[in-house]
Amino acid sequence: MDGTLLFQLTLNGLIVGALYGVVAMSFVLIYKASQVVNFAQGEFLLVGAWMCWWFLTEWQLPFVIGFLFTLVFMTLFGIILQVVVLRPLIGEPVISVIMATIGMGIFFQALMKWIFGVFAKPFPPVFTAERVSVLGLEVQTAYLLSLGISVAIMAGFGWFFRYSRHGLAMRATAFDQQVAQSLGISVPRVFAMSWAISAVVSAVAGVTVGMVNGVSSALSFYGIKVFPAVILGGLDSILGAVLGGLIVGVLENLAQYVDSQWLNWGNMYQVAPFYALLLILLIKPYGLFGTRNIERI
Amino acid sequence: MLDAVQRPAPAAAAQPARPLLEVSNIEVVYSDVILVLRGLSLSVPQGGIAALLGANGAGKSTTLKAISGLLKTEEGEVTRGEVRFAGERIDGIDPHEIVRRGIFQVMEGRRIVADMTCLENLRLGAFTRRDGEVRQDIDMVYSFFPRLKERTGLAGYLSGGEQQMLAIGRALMARPKLILMDEPSMGLSPLLVKEVFGIIRRINTELGVTILLVEQNARMALSVADYGYVMEQGKVVLDGTAESLAANEDVKEFYLGGHGAERKSFRNLKSYKRRKRWL
């Protein structure tokens, strides 16, 4: 038994899990508002991270400005995707919409490889100190920042959906589109807004991961990791998405611990969340907080 | 006895100025094939309460949806005629735009957002507004419905009457010029119906909101309305002031539940008397 390693891995798990939670939230946001299962969520991270990398290295912008540019770009990106790809599909069968999002995912995956190449590229150093010591553990500054950003985004979501006009409008749209329209809410605009927010939030997650690991198409793997998280939490619960993300993050790190200490199979880190996914689907198919009777895919 | 002959466009009752809402000769078709309204006309003067009565399936709710634009959400369409609000044509406009112009529909079955609190539902009603007076208006709604203030839980757990009050309160939050109410008495106890209608009247007199009311409870509706329309099979077949309609023999017979002493007991009612049809 190695106590420090266990603690370190748990902390890593929480940090990575918070990021999963953030991506899962943005996935659930789209699902709740517009009933679209977005298989291109991981590509949002990828596009966001590459754009930020491009602004920082090619344009030589300072980090804060490059980051803001990225957010603006992703807002437009989300809106355009919704208007051009998803809006014409409103009212079409679920499977067509899913196919369209899968297609989008493949398209952007390939486009990014075409433009930026297939090799991981490091972000220019943003922080002066690479690592800081927390409670006797070495933690990468970027990870700390990512934890801070994740918590801030979650708090922001909480505020947005409880107190802001547009947040309430989104919840009303998720509840009943006809009611929303009778209240003066433009449903297409709510759809576009949910895609924009989702794209922006995913991009933030993408940039933080990119700062640690470098930017490469591996980033889009987050989009796949989101499924265990979201299904654990319940497909239509934002709180569930956050918890699901944290649980998956911790779970994969603990699985790695078990693996490194006893099993030595060498792949538990990647696979454990999906074992968990299978178990959840068997035992509690609606997740921890999901409503029943929601569509399964 | 009123003149029951169908008129092309009934004139507003003693209102020299142009009425706030004018529906003239509209035809509504659902899914391109089902003709529901066949040349319906009505008008509501500024500050008035008009009641729209009729049997199930006469097209009352469709009429309201044609005005509020919600028809669009149900594959319906105004194919002929026009709807004018404050002089401007509003048929064919998206429902959320119509709300911004000042028409708010309180839909049948209340349709409050069940997984939000009472207060959130009220704030949602003010979605189209950008002024800073939402807070005052919430207090104003609470002054009409004091019991809503005590309800802090989810709106889905409110009683039917409270949900109806919340639905009306939510409409007031939008500061509409015209409220379209679809069956506010549905599923409420007689006492609550009385209370709700009392408030509808107060909203009209105190806030000056014009109201178009669709009701099954014709007696109640005619007691608060100034003017009434009776619909049948997608057309207005009878209209007049509320008093004249309430006194009308046919309306009494078919909508106010029997008339005269011989109908007080249903024992002698061997067979259901077929409702008279004007069409």
C-alpha cells in the first residue's frame, strides 16, 4: 500500500473529474434544452484548444486576450453549428440527429488534423511556476487553475439557471416548448444559446487540458469519457453530470491504483469508467438524478 | 330573443373607437387538412371583458391560439381573414413576438412550469420585460393572490386553484394589454371558481387589462363579461351583451343548464333533449 500515491491519485481524480463534470454539464445542457445527444462534444474541446493554441502561438497574443478570442470564437461556432446543422433537423427522427452530430465530430476531428497536424503541440508556458506544492503534494499549476475554473463554471451554471432571465427561459424550454413560447421565449434562440454556452464551456475545459498535456486529437476522448459520467448522473440532470464527472474521475484513478499495486493489467485507467457504465445501465438505467421515461440511446 | 343570424363582422358593443382586438372572418386549418374555424369574427374593445362560449370542439381554444400565435406550435395556420391587435395585423407572427406586443395567453390546464418554484414561474412571466420593476410587479401579483407568497416549494406541488392563480399571476408579470384565458375554471371547486373570477374582474378594473375569456362555465363567464360570443362548429352563431345572452332562452337552455321550474328535477327527463343547432 502506498498512501501518498493513493492520495495523489485521488486528488488527480478530483481535478480531472471536475473537468469531466464541466464537459458533462455542457453535454447535458444541450440535451436538456434541445433534446440532441451531442456526440461531437469532445470535438468542442478539440476545436477550442486548437483555436486558443493558434491565437497564442501564431498570433503571439497574450494568454488572457487569446483566451477571450477563443471564447468569442466558440460562441459563434456553437451558434453557427446549431443554426446550420441542427436547426434544419428539428422534428427529424432522433437517429438522424445523432448521425449528424457523429458526422460533425468526425468532420472537425479530421479538419483539425488537416490544419494543425497529427502531433501533440505544447501550449506556450502560461505560468511561471510549473508546479506548486499543496499539502505536501506536487500539483501542476494548470491543474489547480483548471480546478478553480471548473468550480467557477459550475457556480456560474448554478447562478445562471436560478437567477438569470435566460437561464429561467432555458429551463422553461426544457420543460415544455409550447409553454415557453407562450411566455414570449423564442425557442430557436434558446437552442442556439444552449449550443453556444456548451461550446464555450467545453472549450475552456479543452484549453485547460491542453495546457497540461499539449493539444492533440486525444482531447476529443473527453467527449467519450463524458458518457459514463452523464449516464451515471442521469442524462438530464446538471447536478448529476457534475457528480458523475467527479465519480468517473476518481474511479479511473483508483482503478489505476489498484492496477498498479496488484493487478498489473495496465489498462484499467482507460477501461474502468466503461465497466462502471455497463454496471450502471444494468442497475440504475436512469442514473442517480435522471428523470424516468427519458429516451435511451 | 336575439338575432341569431350569422353576421359577417359583429360590431363592438357601443365602442366608437377601434377595438383593441379585431378578428375578422378567419379560417384556421390544422396540418393543412383539418378545417377548424370557418369564418370566425369577433372583437374586444379596449378595457372590456369578452366571453367566448360554446360546446366542446366548437373551436374556442383554437380561436385563442389563432390570436396568440400558438397555433403555429400545433401545425395550425390562419389561412383566411385577419387578426388585428391595436390596429396592426398579427396573424402569422411568431408567438413570442405576439407576447412582446402585449397579448398573453393563459393556456388551458394552467401549464405552469412544475419543476420551478412559484417565484421562478412569476419571474419567467416577466421574460419579455427589461425594465427594473419586476420586483414591484411580483408584489403586485402577491397582492392579488396573497396565498402564493406563502408557497415556497415547487409549483408542481401546488393545488389546482393555486396553480391557476399562479398561471394568471405569471400572465400579469408580462404586463399585457390583452389576456386570453382558456378555461380558468377547469378542475376547480365552485368556491375557487368564484374566487378566480372575482380576481379576473379585479384585474380588468384595477389594471385595465382587456380580457378574452373562453369558458365552459357559461354562467360564471357571463357574470363577469361585458359581451359574449357563442360559437358552434368554428363560427360565431350568436353574440350580444352579457346580460342579453344570459337572458336568452336558447343560451339558458343549452349553456346555463336548463331553465324554468320543470327542469329543476331531472327525474322526468326521459331522454336528453338534443341541443339546438343554428347551423
